[in-house]
Amino acid sequence: MYLVGAKNKTMGEFKSDIEIAQAATMQHIKTIAEKLNIGEDDLELYGKYKAKLPLSLINENNIAKNHLVLVTALTPTPAGEGKTTTSIGLTEGMNKIGKKTTVVLREPSLGPVFGIKGGAAGGGYSQVLPMEDINLHFTGDFSAIEKANNLLSALLDNNLQSKTKNLGIDPRTVAWKRVMDMNDRSLRDITIGLGGVFNGVPRQDGFNITPASEVMAILCMAENFEDLKTRLGNIYVGMTYDKKPVYARDLKAENAMAILLKDAVQPNLVQTMEGNPAIIHGGPFANIAQGTNTILATKMGLSLSDYVITEAGFGADLGAEKFLDIKCVSGGLKPETVVLVATIRALRHHGGAKKEEYNTASVERVTTGIVNLEKHIENIQKFGLNPVVAINAFPTDTAEEVEIIVKHCAAKGVKAILANGFADGGDGMTELAHAVVEEVESGKNNFKQLYDWNLPITEKIEIIAKEIYGADGVDYAKKAETDLKKIDALGLNALPICMAKTQKSFSDDDKKLGRPTGFRVTVREFEFAAGAGFIIPILGKMMRMPGLPATPASEGMFIDNDGKISGLS
């Protein structure tokens, strides 16, 4: 049996994530800032352990000479495979081997925190601190995004009601929804404006969750504050009765929205458990948005440290593809390698194991399921990057199963390294750190985008579907064909593609595990984010407002008279 953890603990003996985090000794954020050569006057303090960083610290010359590493994963099980934990642990390991490294991550959403996950700031001895604050209100970024989004909604409905400044918007065409950062399925489709003429114009509306808001996507794509305002103004709202498009700028909304985001646009500085810098900023979902932190945060990290470790949500077919084809191309970023997180439980899953069998050793299932990992490796290599596989270790892993991964990866010219960051923090990640540095310093990696943004929309989609998913082709529902005509009429054809599909499979059918072949994907409809700057093909039915599970994580949480929280992990 292969047991994880040099701290002589099996998973069953581990304290919970929040217990580990609460036992850690944090350094004042001014001390963390000093490690990045940031003076106290440049910090906007949020207590002793959090601070906002001014955009003036971004230095394009430093960005060009420093190194960007993306952490992604194979197609995950519902529990996730530990990208954030690996990202944080790798940062600890990199600093241990003498590389000045900052981890740059997304902010958690309250919906999943109180719904399924119970926390999303890493795990075990690879966490960012203060864990409770990061998982809850943090520095108020999500609240600001929510308010900016809902201000536009209020201005829109006010214009529908107005007799003097009415733009003639057809309520039936309104595409803009309100948001809140909580899972609440009852708000997906609602009717507003009831109760008489003084309460507005009755129309169908609904709520999305805050990470699914275009305002969130815009914050994450903005290059500077002026760019933020321009993108906010470009938000498409709906059509007039005479078929003319209406944008947020037509409602004179962009400046007021930007005012609400004036603090949220600044990246947040916190720390890892071992006292290394961590920048956390933005939080779009990866199955319906771009799934990465802000361009500003990534550039901030690259301006201040030699290496930046960052992550992209869900499997590499979603988060990594979007990170590489949208964020990197838009922001002029050039990653130098990719860490591909794999777990043996996920390979058992793709090899046919049921949920209750994920922790049951099976050489046969791992051998069958490894095709999923192999496809992700091939996909990363199509971007001119050779990945390093991080085997995120669990106590139920066996040496025989680990060896299968190592051999299969070696056959593709890829190193597979056991990652013990959960159990051992940086001490368990130094071997992976050395492998990452070796890959970066090899000079063999030369990032290239998968497709040209100027290609026709259907051609761009087909490239992603065939090259990344392994599909035979793409079909379009009637609604999707109509949407394409609208996108063309609005002049948005040259935008990149942000695919919205299930995270559970390479295909658009979450039951097709492993490496499916002989399938086609269907685009049901299109959405577009004119402000954020991408086209969103919808494959299958995607929820922008999740619901709570039968037993929400919130039921297991407790706070005592001293304000100490438990159950947040």
C-alpha cells in the first residue's frame, strides 16, 4: 500500500482543513509584501492579513522576463482533483528550492462554499490564509461585482419605465440578468414589475450566480481601469423595437459601474501557510466562463516574482483551453509549461469505478482510465507546451497504480511526479518543483494558440471540438443557427470562443468517460459577452444559477461565541 504523508498521518488522522488553517501562525501582510519588495505605502490594508495592491506595481518589463506556469487537471470526479492544493503546494516547493514564486488564484464563490465544497482555499498543509476570510466575504470584490451588475439591471428597468428618456427597448429581448453569490434555483426564472404601474414594466427576468456574471468576466479580462470602463460600456443589454442593439453605454452605465469596481479591480495579497505571497483575484466559473483569475493579478505576480503558479478551473479541456486561447492571447501572456494534476481515484473513475469504489485499488481500472490523462497530455502539447504530471497523492494509492502513470507519461515524453503537498506542504513538493524548473529552463516550450481569432465562428468551434474533445464534428440546433446570424449582424465574429459544456466528459454527454470516440457535439444555442470579449456556444443545458444539494455544506458549519468557525471544509 502506498501511504501519503511524511508527517506520519493517514487521511483519516488528518485534522480538517479549517483546523489546520486555524493552527497556523500568520505573518503580518506587511511582512509578506516585503518579500515582493512592496513598501507599506503601496498597501491598502484590510486588517493585518489582507491587502489590496495598486495597479501601478504592474511592470511589463518584468513580466516579459519572468516565468508563468499553469496548473490544470484531467477530467475530474465531482469532488475535484486538487488543482488549488497543488498550485499552493508547488509554490511552497518552488520557494524551498530557492525560486522566488507567487501563487495567483481565483476567489471562491459563496454558492459552492455553502453548497458542496465547504471551502476552496486549498487543502491540508497547502492552503492560503486567512482561510475563513478568503472563503467568505474576503475584501468585498464579489459584492462589488454584484452591485455593479445589479445597478445596470436597475438602470435598464428604470429606462423601460421612463417616459422622457426611454430608449425603446423591447422587454422581450432583454438578455441581462441580475446576480447574487449564492446557489438559489428558485431565482433562475422569475417575473418582475408586478403590482401596478409604479412598480415598473412587468417582464420575465432571472438571477445568475455572481461568478457567471459578465461583469466578473470583464474584471478578469480588463488590462487597466480605462479598459474596464470600455468593456463595461460594451455590455449588450437587448434590442429596441426597431431592432437596434442597446449596450450599457447607451444607458450611461459604465462610469457608475466602474465606480463600484474601483477597489475590486485591485488584486488581493494574502499568504500561504508557509508565509509565501499569494495573490487572489476574480472568480469566473470554468464550465460557462473563462475559469481563471484576472489578467491584472497574473501580471501583478509576474511583475513581482520570478515565477507565477496559477490555475484554471475543471479539466484541461475547459479551463486550460480557455486560459491559453482567450486569456493568454488577450493579455499577451506566455506560459512556459503546464502542470497537469492527476489522481488515481479519477483514473479509477474513468476506468469504470463507481463512486463508492473510488478508494478501492485497481490496477485494471487505472490502466483502462489512463486514456483520459493521455488525451489531456496530447492536448497541452498542441499548444507547444510539454506538461509535467503531478500525481496528487491519496492514502489509498498503491505503488503499482502510481507506476502505471509514470510509465504511460514517460512514453509521451512527460515526467510524472508524486505530489504530497496536502500532507507535507512544500516539503512534499520539491521534486515536482525541480521538474517544473527543468521544463521551463529546457527552452523547448514555445506557446502557440490553437486557432486564429479571425477564423469564422463555426471553424473555431470545430477546431476546439475535434482537436481538444476528440469529436467527429459539430451540429447546430435551429436556435444556435439563428443566434449565429445575430452575432454576425452585431459584428462580433472575430471574438474567441468560450465553450460552455459539462466538466465531466470530453464530450457534451457527462456519461461518456475516459477518452470517448465516435461522437459529435451539439451547440444548442449561443450567448455572447461583448464586453468581456468572447462568444459562448452552449453545449447541453448549462446552469448559470446552481441549486443546493440535498444536504448543503452549510448544515455542517458552526460558529461559537468567540467567533471561531468550524465545518468550513
